[in-house]
Amino acid sequence: MMVFLMWGGIAATAGLLVLLGESLIGLHANDVSHANVFLWLIITPIVAVGSMVHKRMKAIDSFGYGAALSTGLITSATATAGLLLIWLLFVGVLYPEYFGLMHRYATNQALAQGHTGLQLAQEIHSAKLIFVSPSFYLISAIIPLLVGTIASFIGAIGVRKRV
């Protein structure tokens, strides 16, 4: 049980460090943020596989596919919960203007790609649908859990240990 919580805590800490790091180096002042992609797609699979390897190293007897998979899945769930709490803390307390920043970032990206008229309006509309309170938190729960689950299914193949 402690392995899952430890790796979920590592995910939450990494997420907070990414968000604070972006803010400290001035990316948020320039209306830029890549943290959502990093927190949604990268952290959860890394900690899921890391927890499986950790549990395998501590295993005395065999550590089969099922044990590896369950370790990865539970860690993905705890990591997703930790990252969701970090998002709630960051957007709700530390940087309440984050959604506005992401709206400006999406607009600037669309303009830089040469989008005009209807195409530009669609890009802005999509950003305003994603970066708003209920849908952002749902996406922040579903995507990391899905990516961590996929990493767990694949990673469990190579992490098995037979005695």
C-alpha cells in the first residue's frame, strides 16, 4: 500500500514542481504553459512503471503479470488523484488566472499558425471549452488515468519476475 501512496506523492510533487517552475522562469508572464501536457501525458506513466519496478525489486518470490498490472493501475489512480489535487491547488489558490492564460496561449498559437476567420474562432472556442472549471478537471482526471493504465498494461509485460 505504501508503494502506491509514495509514487502518487512523487507524481503530485513532480506536478507541483513543473507548475511552479514554469511560473518562476517566466513562462506564465509570456502567456505560455506546457504544464497541462506534461501533467496529463508524461508523469503518470513514468510513476506507474516506476512503482512496478520498485515493487518488483522488493518482491521476494515471483512477481507476475497480474501483480505488476495491479501495482501499475493502483499507482495510476493515486497519481491521478494527486495531480488533480495539485491542479485544484494551483488553479484555485496559487494562480487563479491560469485558465485565462491558456485561452490567450491558444489564441496566440492559432494566430501564429496563420488561422483566421472561422478556423481561428473554432480554436478559441475549443480552448474556452477545455480550459474552464468542470471540463478541465474532468480531462485532468481522465487523461492521466487512461495514459497510466495503458503504460501499466504494457509495462507489466517487461517487469515480471520469476523465481
